[in-house]
Amino acid sequence: MLIQMLIAQPQMIGTILARTPTWVWFLFAGLVGLGVSQLKTRTLSAVRAFLMPVAMTGLSLWGTVSAFSQSAAFGQVMLVWVAAAVVLAALIGRMAPPAGARYGAQDRTFTVPGNWVPLALIVAIFLVKYVGGIETAMNPGLTHDASYTLTYGAIYGAISGIFTGRSIRLARLALRTSSPVSAPIANA
């Protein structure tokens, strides 16, 4: 809807950007900074390794609830959110850990190679919230349109599922690295 309007009336982009509160741009800059920090190899404590996916899932939930809690289809939106999150978490979580990722059991730290995926997901959450906010401000009836709300619920859930699946891969790496190796049993 927004894209169609901007194609038909490109001059509207200036009005939309000008009416965006300043704090939104500071939030966006902070989120991009967080995403850019994921581009280089880094060593993280276990807490830090799992904190960002939890925070991004929280933002995703906040986006869904704040946008669609008044919708008659809100229960369905949340079911779609959960289904998308669970399916993608399971699919991504089964994949091998990132090449070069290591877990140090002694100090409980992860060495994680740089990757662009977190940056893309962070920007996606922001853009979904931003574009959805503009669209529903321009057409409040969209919050009651089941196909619109379910689509947004699925997108938010999918992003959360990808973050969660990436965490599952690290957790599997830690479990595999930390598990004791069994000694062979001697024949008596």
C-alpha cells in the first residue's frame, strides 16, 4: 500500500520523513550500530550471545501487539506469529553452527564470526514497524483487515524465529563442546 502510494505520489516521501519523530531516527541509528557491530568476529559471554535474540524477539512482539492488539483477529495474528517463529526457529536451529564459531567451555564464551544477517534482521524489524505504522496511520482500518494483520504477524514471527534459530545453533555448539567424552569400557 505505502509503496504503491509512493510510486503514484513520490513527493509524499518528504512529508512522511518530515513527520517522523526525531527519536525514531535515533532509535534507527542505534539499531543499525548494533547490527554493524555484528559484522566483525567477536568473543561474547553466553549471556551476551543470547541477549540480542531475546531483545529482538521482544521488539518483534512489541511491534505485533502495539499494532494489532485492537484487531478482532489479534488472537489469530499471535498464533501466526508463534507458528512462523517456531517453524523458522526449528529450521534454522537444525543447521550447522556458523563456520568459524567456537565455544570455550572453560570461560563460557563464544567466538562468533562476523555476519550481515543480524544487521538485515534488525533493519527488517525496524522497517516493518515503521512502514506498518505509516500505513495504519494513513488507513486505520488496516488494523482490522485480517489478511493485512496476519501478514504482519507472520513477518514479525519469521524474523523472531530466525533470531531464535541462530541462538539454537550456538546453544547446540556449546552443548556439543561441553559434553563429556565417554571413556571406552574395558573388557573384564
